[in-house]
Amino acid sequence: MARLVDLKEALTCLQQGKLVAFPTETVYGLGADASNRDAVAKLYLAKGRPPDHPIIVHVASPKKESIDLETDWLEILSPWWRDIPDLALRLIFTFWPGPLTLVLEKSKTALDALTGGQKTLALRAPSHPLAQELLRAFGGGIAGPSANRFGRVSPTSAMDVLNEFPNQDGIAVLDGGNCAFGIESTIIDLSDSSAIRLLRPGSITPEMIKKKTGIDVRKAVEGETLTRVSGSLKAHYAPHTPLTLYAEHTLPDLLKTNSLKKIALLIWNQPPLIELQNKHHTFIQIPMDSNGFARNLYRYLRDLDHGQYDLILMPETPSGQNWDGVRDRLQRAAFGSGAASD
Ligand code: TXA
Ligand code: MG
């Protein structure tokens, strides 16, 4: 089984080319020294991830007392990216450290194994204090896909990671508590400055980016990009138990047709109607608040997946960009649920 370690041992493991799962504010990452080819190869193997899916490299942010932030950032970023446009710096000054990943053309020195053979490389500076402490002590970049097996639900606690890798002794886990955001970072592709594209929705929305920086980000149209984004597969983040998303008005019929099934039913903040109650069905009230829901989404999926249910029913999400990240994960989770896709 993977095992818990403290910061000092996590650091040693990274330096020795071993895998270290580490907390971030979004989800736990499975980390490896991004400059070590063998260590990066271990990541793909442990996750069961196809070799052409690129990986995000995590970097430390400059110290708070920095006197020249721009120079400090350029020094941190230049080993990884060929050019760093002003646009990128504007986003970095505003949102880093935090749940935003930026994609730009890779430097010559960054390993091809990180980019799945593509010309671009994804970078992010996580805001979780323990992740920052680890990154600063390490000094280099940490390659970090989410610490789950390919196609499955991302872990949001150290225990989730331990459960995800029951047979892998080689994985060390640094415990940083529960993740504050709960869904993976927003990914923005800046490699074509005339068309800045959102590759994966997350807690930082295009509306927030526009408001804070004036930068227009548009959604990538399917098929528009050759970039392989594993989170863009139709089936992803998937529980083993079948998951169905319901529209409010279909609920009474849905419950009637499934009256003999053991169902976990998630409902917004309202008491279940008495006439809908059934001894096979468990009602779970959830907050109608996009951040609160995102924080607990994978927790629900993981816990309910272990609850021996025949079916999980979750409500469709309200409209609005603040729900886009949750909606995206839920739709893919529902699509991939049930069948063993890994
Ligand atoms: O919040 C997060 O981003 C978490 C934490 C651990 O930082 N990481 C994460 O990594 O979600 P992963 O590997 O599970 O998802 C990263 C996504 C993948 O869908 C990958 O295809 C995409 O980022 N990606 C990585 N490099 C890319 C690139 N050069 N161009 C486009 N997409 C890229
Ligand atoms: Mg992932």
C-alpha cells in the first residue's frame, strides 16, 4: 500500500526519483521530479495513463517578500516555457498561486515525456501551503497529474490516495488535509495569443478572468484543438456505481420506476417530499452553492461508490459559468460510471 510520510521524507523521495502524492488546493497530485525521465515514466505506469496524455508541472511561487516579482517569476518559468508573453504574466500576477493552469510553448530543455510529444507544456503554482513548502524545498518542478488511476475519481484527501493505490508500496503520501476547491484547476491555452482558449473549466471562470484582467477567454470548440486533454474524454472522473443526472421534474417518475433499487439520491437544500420516500432510497441534502458543491463532489462520488448502492442520482446543475466546472465533471462521471473503464 502507499504510505504516509512527512515533508522531509517526501522531499527525499522526490530527490531519489520516487513518487510522492501531495496535497493541492484542488485535488491531490501524484508528484515526480519533472526533470527526471525515469521518475516521470513511473507516473504514467502508476496511473495506467496512456503515454500521449500530457502532465501539468507544478512550480513554487516567489517568496512574499520578493522585491522584483516579475524577475522572480521569469526565473521560475523560463526552464519550462520558451517565451513568456505579458498576457501570461498578467494572469500569473492575478491568479497564482491558485487553481489556474496555463499552457504555452515548451522550452527546449523540458522533457518531451511531460508533454505527450506536443509542443506545449502546462504549468501551475498551487496555493496549498504544504505544496508550496514542498516545491520551495525541492527547488525544481514537480510533474503532477491527479493522484487517481486513469479515468477514475480524483482524490481530495490523503486517505483517498491510500485507497486508490492499495498495491503500490512505492508511493509516498504527504497529508495536507481535505482539498479546499475539490475539483481540478481551470486550464487555459495561451499558445495562440489570437485565440485564448479554455481547455478545462474549474473554479476560476472566464468571467472572473475578464473582470480581473480584461482578457477574453473563449471555450475551445470540440475538435478545434489537437491537444489531448485527458479530462476531455467523455468518460472520466467515474464511479463504479451507475450515476444518473436528473432534471427536477423527472424525479417522481424516476423514483417510481426504480422503487426496488437501492438508491442514493442527492437533492438540493430542501426536505424530500413524504410521498417520495422509500426504505430503499437514501436522501442526501447538498448545498446549492457551486463552490460548496465542488468541494464535496468527489467526496460524495467516492463515499457513495463504497455504499453498495445500485444507483446514484444527482441533480442537474443550474446554469451559469460558476457551475461549469461541476457540470463538466458530473456529466463525464455519469457517462463513464458503472463499467470498469480503467
Ligand atoms: O488541479 C489540477 O490541475 C490537478 C492538481 C494535482 O494540480 N492536476 C490535474 O492533472 O488535474 P491531470 O493530469 O489529472 O489533468 C491535467 C490535464 C489533463 O487533462 C491534460 O491532458 C492537460 O491537463 N494538459 C496537460 N498538459 C497539457 C498541455 N500541454 N496542453 C493541453 N493540455 C494539457
Ligand atoms: Mg486527472
